[in-house]
Amino acid sequence: MQFLKATGLLLLLQGALAVNASTVLPSPTNRRLTTLPDIPSPAGPLKPTSHLEPFANVTGSLDDHGVCQCSVYLPDTAFPVDRVERIEILAQQLSVKFDIEISKVSQYTKDIELYEKRILNLTKKIEYLEKTSVSYTELDFQLIRLEIQEMEKLVTQLKVSLSGNNVIVEQLYVEIKNLSLMVTEVESLDKHNILAVRREIASLQRKLQDCEASRNQSTNHYFPPGTCSHGGIVNVSQPYMVQLNWRGFGFKQGGWGRYSSPLAPGKELYWVAPLTSARYIEYYRLHESFDDLLLFKYSKEYRYQYGDGSGAVVYNNFMYFNVYNSRDIGKLDLNTNTLVLRRALPNAAFNNRFSYAGVSWQDLDFAVDENGLWVIYSTEASTGNIVISKINETNLEVIDTWETRQYRPSVSNAFMVCGVLYATRIVNTRKEEIFYTYDTNTRTEGRVSIIIDKMMETIQSADYSPIDRRLYVYNDGYLVRHDLTFQPIIPA
Ligand SMILES: [Ca+2]
């Protein structure tokens, strides 16, 4: 621009010199330059040409030495200096913008190189997936899809930034689209194989469970709760973990179960009693529905000092338990938490003498079935073998007693169903087995093998509820429930 300005000045000077030269005249009068054609100049006669028009209005004067002096006015049209300046500024601005755009393009180029690498990686992955059709999962596809979506988004942004004129970006976009289609294709192929098979398996498993449930239901349908016209337990369902006891994981010993009360007819009542110091029945809670139990919402929380072991049961709104440090049966009114009766169980061993295998302080294990209240214990006379007594729940007197030949400390727990004792033993940390039965109706013992799956290692207590024909297990602090299946009596 400086050059243009300089050129302009030079022209101006040349013009001025020319004028000066042509106007060194002896004429005493001021003359208009338009009259110059009459006057001979050193360069020859001046001709009135159009480019001289801007000088038409220039007036001059002669000084004392006869030199013609004049001011020259150069109009815009001849030399637009201000416009040139504007152009100069504009050019500078454009130059800056150009630099910015150039740097952008170099950044995009780097980005594109990065995406190309990623696409290459993804392509390799897909090729691998295609080759090894067994090892991939739905999740793999989802991840690939996400990556592709992300790249699509970025490339679209790039396209907009570069006004869609960049060939590389266009190519990239097309490649990503192709990749997306490829993944869909591979996945659709898979759907007919691995995923379809997996879904089929899941569906079959569901069907199987439904089938099992309806079979159990239909089997139980023949034996409505309260009746004993069946041939005994044939199967124990998988454990259904209800919840951890409300006092927490540290309270591994305890008992729980369902009961009914004449004070609340038709209500689904539950009791939970985690033991204090792994020995004492002290705090217990009562719940008025299964939902309440799940939500830890209780109608009553009581304290009683003390019962021994996890062998307590609740029957008709009374809790029956082994009174601490004695062979006594305690009868606790759950309405008022008062001990209404206490009576010794004749000859019963107590204070952890013949408790169950792996379970302490449970010398007296109470049970409830369709026939009423029972207690499962040992005596010195029975040499530690299981003794079963039917108890009159009103006065706690023994109605009848049965002695078995099964050593109690080798049994892990026991419960009564329709007057039949079922005893369990430990198989391993995950399985327990009902292996022994004693029918008080016929005074006969039997051997069975019904597996009970455990969630935790030790079954601290197992109580049957004749209300819903379920087994309530306190499994190392967890409240667990099992459905029981009974076999029909085969007519002779
Ligand atoms: Ca029991």
C-alpha cells in the first residue's frame, strides 16, 4: 500500500513539474490552462485530452520572477486514497481470518487422522467378531454402536465446519455409515444364532419355573392347608430369601415364622427373634403383613429376659420357648409381652447338653403343625436321642411322648408336619438333607433323602407353618422360606 501511495505522489509531482514547465511563460496575464494548446511547450504542444480535464479548474499566478504558480486539486476519482486505505484494512482482516481457517483445517486434519485410526480399530474388532462368532455378546454390539454414533456426530460437526467441501470428511462420513450398517448386519446374523439361543434358554427356564410352580400348586391343591391326607414331604423348593434380620448381619442365631391369632383373624402375622449374644431370646418383633415385614415395619417390638436358644415358636398369639438356664417351657402372651405360664419339661436336658449339630443352646426345639404344639428334645435316659412330646398349649403339660433312635447332636434341626418329625443333617456348606422321619401316628421311623439348598452355611432354626405349608428357616441371620411339596397317598 505504501508503494501505491508513493506512486500516486510521484505522478502528482510529475504532473506539477509538467505544469510548471509548460507555464513558464512571458505572458503577464493569468491564463487558464485550457488555453495552453496555443502555447508551445518543451515537449511539444499540449493537446486538450480528457485526462487533462481534472486540471481544468486549476488557477495559477505568476510570481515576481515570472514563474507560474498553481495549486492542483486531485479529485477522488483520480486517486481514491481513502478507498485504498479501506481495502488495506480489509485485506489485513482477511489475512487474519485466513490464518485462523488454515489453523482450523490443520486441526481437522489431525482429528480426521485420529478417527481414521479408530475406524480401523473398529473394523478389526468387527472382523474378529465375525471370525469368532461365539465370543461376543449383545454388550459388545452396544459399545460399538455407541462409538459409531459418537463418531457420526463428530463427523457431522466437521462437515458443517468445513461447509461440506472437504472430500476427506465426506469419505469419513460414508465409511462410518458403512460401519454402522455392517454392525447391524452382523448383529442380525447373530440374532439367529447365539442371542436367539440364549433368549430361548431364558424363556425355557421361565417356562420351566412356571411349570414347576403350577405343578407344586396343583400337587398342593389336593392337600389344602390343615389336612393331612398326604404321604409326606417329597420336595423342598429353592430357598426364597426374604431379608436380613432387622438387627443385622452379626445376629446369626435366631428364629422367625408365620403365625395366626384369634385376635387378628385372617391377618398374615410374622414374628422375628434374632438372639442376643448368640444365646438369648430377648428382643423380638411382630409384623402384621408380609409387606410390613419386608419394610421392617412392625406392630410391636418387645423385650423379654430371657429365653434360651433358637427353638421358639409362636402359636395362636403365644410364644413358646425354653426359659433361660432351665428345662422350663415358657408361654409368653404376645399381646402384652407377659409370661403367662412356666412349666418344667420332665427330664429334659438343657443348658446346651444335647443341642443340634453346629447350633448351640437349642435343647428345646418347639414345633407347630396341623395337630398343635410339640417339643423336640433329649433326656439323659434317652442317651441324647431325640424325644418328641406333644404339649397341651393351655397348661403346658405333656400329652404324650415318643422316643426315637436318632442321636440329637448329629441332627442339624427338626420340625413336625402332621405328627411326623423330619430331621435334617448337614451335607455341606450349601446343602442340608432331610434324612430321618419319625411318625408319631404309627410310632415308626423312616429314612428319606430330601435336599434343602442353603444360602448360608448354618440353618439356625427351621419351623413349619401349617397355615401356608411353608418351611421358615433362619439361615445365619437371613430370613429364608421354602415351599414344600407333598406326595399323594397311594391307595393300597
Ligand atoms: Ca425346629
